[in-house]
Amino acid sequence: MEENFLVSTDRAKLDVDMIHEYLSSEAYWSKGRSRSVVEKSIANSLCFGVYHTSDQQVGFARVVTDYAVFAWLMDVFIIEDYRGRGLSKQLLTSIMNHPDLQNLQRWGLLTADAHSLYQQYGFSSINSPEWFMELVKSPS
């Protein structure tokens, strides 16, 4: 793990401009997401920022949870210039060790390309995919 980086849940440190830029134009799962939707999603989630010691934000993730039974991990990213340094593992370790997220019965996430990362933290394919249902709506 990189020593010159910090993971924090301090909302005041979040660089919403950077988060919105990445999610709306870089991330395959959220292209075109509006600034207002990003702001609302941040306001209603437990957010984690990854920061260089210069306070530059280089990564982000958010958890939607009831803090008792269930959590959904979303919008996880490290900006391209900082990948390959173990920062995603540092971020995931911080999330999974967060004191407010202990003893949850179920976690969920969707990924197209990072299965091996999440498997290191106990995630696996859905045991009963026939139980899973979804309703997908286009952003308005």
C-alpha cells in the first residue's frame, strides 16, 4: 500500500467536480450522469475518497446501506494516472473495515471487469441469480 495516500470519509474533502467528471465521462457504468444526480448520490451515501498527501483526490467509492443488514458498493474508481499502486485495495480495505459497516449480513455490487479485485474481499457470483430482480430506468 502506498504511504503517500489517505482514505477518508470526510465529506468536506470530496472533490465533487472530479467525481462528476469521472463518473459522467470516464466510467462505463455512469456515462452522462448529471451533476445533480452525482451530488444527490453523494449526499445519500457513505462516501470514501482516496487522496494524495497533497490533498488531491485520486479515487472514490460510495456505499448505500441501512447500517444493519445490507450494503451496496457503488461508483468505485481510481483515476487512471494513479492505477497500479494498490490504491483500489487500500480503498476496499478501508471500506470493509469501516466500523459502521461491520456485521452486515449481505453486500452487493455490480462489475464488468473487476471480479478478481472484489473476490479478494469475499465477494462472489450470486448463488441464486434467479432470486435477483431489477428495474432499470433511463435517467430523466
